[in-house]
Amino acid sequence: MIFTRDGHFSLFQSRAELPRLAASDRARATPEEAMTVVRDSIAYYGTYAVDETNRSLSITLEGSTYANLLGPSQRRIITSLTVNELQFSNPRTPSGMTLQTSWRRATPR
């Protein structure tokens, strides 16, 4: 997850073991290969705003690999924030469950 100073962000998440496609062509993935990629990865981008008083983060998605997420602003509740880590909960996931997320700052190699 990347946050820029001017209020933009992007996210890409996937399992480390996504399969290689047998055809080496995304347009020719088998139904099983396509299902695995859709189920085990997501990417989206947009804008964000921080509400320090309410310890929350609002994101507005402009694009996503899962278009059902597009729409009004989404609120995340910040549970911990340090120089190197951001933790928040998402109380309104598509599945209806609250998702707890923890992000750590990448360190240069």
C-alpha cells in the first residue's frame, strides 16, 4: 500500500503462490486459473483523507480489479499508527465481516 503526500494511494495484495498461467497469456487463462487469480489477489487506487480527531482514514476508490468496491467513500478505523506501522479495521467489507489489517513500512535494501 502506497500513500502519497498529495492524498493519493494504491494497493496491491496477492498470495505469494499465484499460479503461472499455462498459456502464458492472460486472455487465455483457464477458468480455474482465472478463479484463483481473482480469489487470491486484489488491486485498487484512489484518494484518501485522514481524520485525526476520529482516528479514521477515508478512502475513495477510483479504480479496482473488483469494481463492486467502487462508489462512495469508505471509512477505516485506525487502531494503531507509528512511524513504521499502520493498523486499521474495515467494518464494512463485502462479506459483512470486520477486517483487521496491519501494514509495515518497507525498508530499503
